[in-house]
Amino acid sequence: MAFIADLVHVRVPISIRRQTGEACATSFDLYLQKAPDGVKTESLFVRGAITVPEESRYFRGRNVFGALVAAHEDIAEFLGDAENPAHTRWNGNADKLKRKWKSPTARLSEIRHSLETLYNLLAQAIESEEPDALIDIFSIEGPASTVKAGVCWPNAASTHAGHPGFAEVVSDCGSAGRLLDT
């Protein structure tokens, strides 16, 4: 996918509340990067300096590398309270988590599904690209003799051929282009 040709990094702010009522403004980081064709992808969930391997099941089956990194002290504490003794997965019903935090199950679910949510948002944003979708709305019909020089659309010669409101000219950039009739 084109949207993740480079590394995408998002810092996710989140507020978690202790049972005492104290609100903790914290954050965690999400990373996505397109994998080369044919390469097996992995996802990584990290709390502090500890990887939590079984959480990777919440982000699989895409041609993308993903990582959730929870390094901030409060979010690391929250997730640590959710960890099983082997440090392999998080449990929204862990006794320690429920004793110390308000609404821990819902918050943990938001955190563990955040890579999937980010991926879906980005994929939806670029799922279909229609360069000519608004051409009939933003083009102005008129004779080619009214074309004003100076507005260069270098790739428009092939892209917009046959659309009303465009005249083919040799632009100032030295290549065949199309200028919007004005």
C-alpha cells in the first residue's frame, strides 16, 4: 500500500484513571511500515523494555510490519498490571488491573486494537484514488482561444484527454500539457 511506503509513526494520547480517581494523561506509540513483497510480516507489542509476544495475534495477516510501544511510565504500569506472570499476554480481567484502575477492560481493548484501527483508517483513506472524480465540476467549458498561458498541468495531456474545458498546448515547462480554460 502506498500510504506506508515509509515508516508511519503515531503517538496516541490516552487518559487512564486509577481507582483513587487520579487521571493519568499518558501515551503510546504506533508504527506501521509496508513490507517488501514476499516477506513474512510481524507485529510487535512492547511494554517498557519487555515484548509481549502473544499480543501480536491482534495484528496479523497484512503486508505490513506493525509495532505498539508503550514506554511512558503510566501506560507501562497499566499494561504491566494486565500482564500474565510469564509476560506473554495482557488480560483485561487481571485482579491487579481491576484493583488499581477504573474501566481497565475497555481501555486495554482500545490499546491492543489500536494498530488495527490505525491500519484500517489509513487503508480506507487511500483505498480508491479517483484523479478524474471532480473533473466535470471544476472544469470550465469554453473555446480553446480563451486559454491563458502560465498554468501548467504536465501530466494532464494523457490524463484528461477528451474532457470539456481543456485545451492542449505546449506549456512553459516545455512539455505537452493541458491548461484549464479560463
